[in-house]
Amino acid sequence: MMALVCPVDARNPDPQPIAEAAAIIRAGGLVAFPTETVYGLGADGLNPAAVARIFAAKERPATDPLILHVAEPEALSLLVLEVPPTAIELARRFWPGPLTLVLPKRPIVPDIVTAGLPTVAVRVPAHPVALALIRAAGTPIAAPSANRFGHTSPTTAQHVQDDLGDRIDLILDAGPTSIGVESTVLDLTRPVPTILRPGGLPRETLEAVLGPVAVQTRVAEGPQPSPGLLPKHYAPRTPMILVVGPPPQMRSVLRELVARYAAQDHRIGLLVAEEDREAIADLPVEMVALGPEGDLERVARRLYEGLRELDARGLSLIIARDFGAHGLGLAIRDRLTRASGGQVIPVG
Ligand code: AMP
Ligand code: MG
């Protein structure tokens, strides 16, 4: 059985499908819904049995905590022990939006949501469908990305259907998501605010408000010291390599890698920028250009779709290029590094 896919207007969602989806949430069921970042797999965040169904459907380990989605900043105080002035300021500026705040949790938040941690992650998504659903359900909605654990995140309802269609009741389809990478997760429980996961809200934007912000070394600064050690996440089924460095050197290394692997009978796909087209036009490869290298918003929006597109072509190797560490570049690098399982080649 595939999930029922229900089209909804992204700006002005009809009350009828929203009411049906909310009834499923209240009854402890699962609904996939659009946010501005990626599609989420939602359940009643205060109902441990409902949240357990998220982990089961995704095959997600119980050690990986979920984000609670609320419709108003005021709801934060119901979920966390104390709302510090920093959180009030960040909420005022960036909510609704792709920023998740981590704070000490109240007992009302089930342990299964936080993977047993004393902290909870909360955000207000900037999508009319998500907000309408949360309001109609009358409960915070726990929602990770609506994909199987470790696989590429979904930016369309079809992606959700492909990954989880046989495991969920309903998918609200409001078209492709606008940001395309997950939220920035910011831990406010440390002396210095710390980005646990780079995402749709750039570090520089946070620093303009907060001063220095730390980035936990997932892939904070540059390539991983030891390739291959990163757990695979956001990943295509096809093996993948990421090339990091200044664009001209990156392009010549792309060419060398293609020559080497093509000689070993690999069928190769390249995930690149528009500017790379010319340099690789003569190569025996499939290519997806995500956008101009300067337009990181477009690159982020198309990132997961591009990965899925290449993954569907029966290739034996995907080689991706990096887009720098500024602005959305950091989130893009994080996802590509993890998608490659840490197979990163630094150049230049
Ligand atoms: P996803 O729902 O797939 O976007 O993943 C949510 C991510 O948010 C998790 O994988 C963690 O990285 C982060 N997260 C959620 N809750 C917490 C928490 N209490 N402490 C630290 N990180 C968290
Ligand atoms: Mg995810």
C-alpha cells in the first residue's frame, strides 16, 4: 500500500486536507508534510508511542534525537525549562525559519524525542502548510526528514513516496521545498552558542546577531582529517567522492579522477556547478549541474534532487564538487561530505 498523496496549496492550504492530516497526528499516526527546508515525517511530539512509529518507519536509531516543530515562538516556553534572552532574540529575528534551538527540556517532552538527552531541539518552520498542520493538531509535531535513515533527504512529495510510501498514512504535497537543506541546529546550553549541524540559516547571519558562534567539528572547517571515518548520511546508494578546493584546481582534479575511474570501467556521474560544464563537456560522464557556483541558494535547493537524479541512473561512482564554506556553502559541504562517507579529496 502506498501512502495517500494529498495536494495542498503551498501559500493558502485548504482546511480540509489539513484537518484530515491533523486527525491522523492526534490519533498517533504519521503524516509527511512540507517545510521550507525539506519534507518532514510528523507525529504527535508529546505521544511517545506515536514518536516510536517515526523511528520504526525511518529505521532510525533511537540515539538520534528529533526536532519538535511548533507554530509560535511562545510555545517554546512550554517545552524548555527556561527561555534565555538569546533565544528570545533569535526567535524574534529568525522564526519562522530554518533555525533550531537546543535548550534544557521540560519533563513534558518524552525521552524518546530527545534520545534520552536532557535537552530538546525546537523550531518554528516557515511554511504555511506546516504551520496550519501544527495549529490544527494542537500539539508540537516531532519531525525528522521524511527519508529512510541515512538516505538522501526529500525535497518533494515523490521523494517521500519513493522512500517511505509503504510505511505512512498520508503525504501533504505542496510542491518542492524552497531552501532544500535542513535547519541550522544551534545549541544554546554552552558558554558559546554552538552550531551542531550547519543548515539553512548561515553561520555568518547568526554571528551578526550573537558575535562568535562555534561550529562543532562535524565538518566545520575543511576536509575531514581521516577520510572514510564519517558515518554515511544524506547518502545516495551509489558510492561517492567529494573534491574540495579552489575551482580551477578542482576542475583539473575532476578530469583526472574521471580518466582514472573510467579506465577501471566505472560509469561516472558528476555533481557540479554550471561553470564546470565547459571543462568536462568532452568527458564520458553523466552530469548534473546544480547551479552557478555563486548562487548557493539555488545549489542548496537542488542538492538532494541532484543526488537522487544521479543515484537513479545506475552509475557506479558519483564525483561531487564542493561549494566553499561561506554562507550556505557550509551546509552544502556538510551534506556532501556525509553523503560521501568522508571520501573527501582536498586539492590546491
Ligand atoms: P533530522 O530530524 O533528520 O533533521 O535530524 C535532527 C537533528 O537535530 C539530529 O540528528 C541532531 O543532530 C539534532 N538534534 C535534535 N535534538 C537534539 C538535541 N537535544 N541535542 C542535540 N542535537 C539535537
Ligand atoms: Mg534527516
